[in-house]
Amino acid sequence: MSELTLAADGWQVPRIPVGEWVETGVDWLEDNLGAFFDAISTGIVETVDAIATVLQWPPPWVMFIVFAALALWLRGWKLAVGSVVGFALMDGLDAFEPAMLTLALVLFAGVIAVVVSVPLGILAARSDRASGIIKPVMDFLQTVPPFVYLIPAVSLFSIGVGAGLVATVVFAIPPGVRLTELGIRQVDKEMVEAGEAFGSPPARILTGIQIPLAMPSIMAGINQIIMLSLSMVVIAGMVGAPGLGAEVFEAITRLQLGAGFEYGLSVVILAIYLDRITAGIGELSPVSRALARASA
């Protein structure tokens, strides 16, 4: 064997200490901004507790009526009946209380993710330079495995609700940004040019033309945010987030097949309900109604 071959066999890429760099950065954040992260975690816990208290305060049958009325308004009597049956089944499985905790987590994370993602999507749609920066970040966030989000979140916010919800918000943001940008960019340019011809300022064109016409796509993004929030909240049960995720994780660790199936079924029921409700909200937009009438 030649000396060149031996040299090639012994060559390897030098060790790149990315992990050490990340640990150093996290340590710096903990040392210098620890009080800030503690305040965020406290605020998250108190807000989620308040939402959960509202959801758990009435008797379960009252919440059945509330959920059914919302379903009847948005989607019709079939979903209303199905929601009553589904939530009654949850109550019969002793999973209604943790389901309301999970719903509180999803509502909090979903609202924060929407507040962050929609403006970012609008910015990306109106600026190619901003889009060139935001898209790679969203690509990275969307390809990172869900469990990886929990590592830095736990390091900065410790075990509990704070870490679980911060990871959930970051995990749920990308589809909202992508679909908001896509919807605004797909608005007919002639509509925008017509607004400009009448002297409308850019802000008025955005709020009066682009956002209303892009609303079906934006609502599809919000639907995805809610679904991803629910899936991540369940995973966050591994780091102390309460609700159905914690119950499923406990059942797994104790090898309780029956309990795991019951709580898993409750997650499915809640996911179907939230999916249909958010889809129904999207259908309330004037553009969606016009498209529905045109197809009919």
C-alpha cells in the first residue's frame, strides 16, 4: 500500500466543538439573563393557570354545552353532536380535567405563535430581503426534531410548564409564517395595482386588500399552528407540562397499556375538535364564503 493511501486512510475532519459553543452560550444566558427567563416562566405559569381555572371551573356538562354551541355555530349540528359525545367520553374516561389543562396550554401557545408568525409572514411577503433571512430560519426550525426543542428550553426555563410552552411556541411558528407569506404573495397583483392607482397608502392596501384576500391561507396556517401546538404540548409532558401529555408519559413509563390508550384517545378527540373548529373559523372570512358560493 502506498504512502499516499495510508495518509488518506488516516485523515479525518477535525473535531468541531459545536456542542461546547452551545453550552457556553446557554451558560452565558443563564448567568446574565436568568432573572429574565424566570420572570417569563412565572408569567407563563400564572397565565396558563388562569386559563385552566376558567375551563375547569364550570361542571363538565356546562363545558359540553359550550363546546357544542361553538361547534354548531361554526360547523353545524353534526360536529355539535360529535363534540358532546367526544367530550362526554373523555369525562367517562376521567380524562376531562387533564384535557382542559391541555386545552389551556394549546390556547396559550397558539395565541403567542399566531402573534409572532403572522407579522413575520407579512414582513417576509413585503420584503424580499426579509424573506431571504426568515425562510432559512423557518427551514431550520421546521426540520429540527421536536424533542430537540426541549433541551435548550429546559436549560433556560427548568422543568415545568415554562419550558414546555416555549418549546411549543417555537415549534409551531413556521407554518404560520410560511402560509401567511404565501397567501399575501399570491394576491392578484392587479388588485394591488388598482389600490395604488386610487392612491391607497401601503398600509391600507395591506389591511384592505392583501390580508382579506390572503385570509384563507392565513387561517390554514393558524390551523397548522394549533395542531402542532397540541402535538408538542403532548410531547412536553416529558418535561413536566401538565395535561394529557403528562398522563400519557406516566402511562408509558409504568407500562400501563390501558391508561395510555385512554389518554391517547382523549388527545385524538381534542385534536379533531380543534381542527374542525379552526377550519370553521377560516370559513367565516368573506373570501372563503365567496369561494364556497362560487363552487356551489
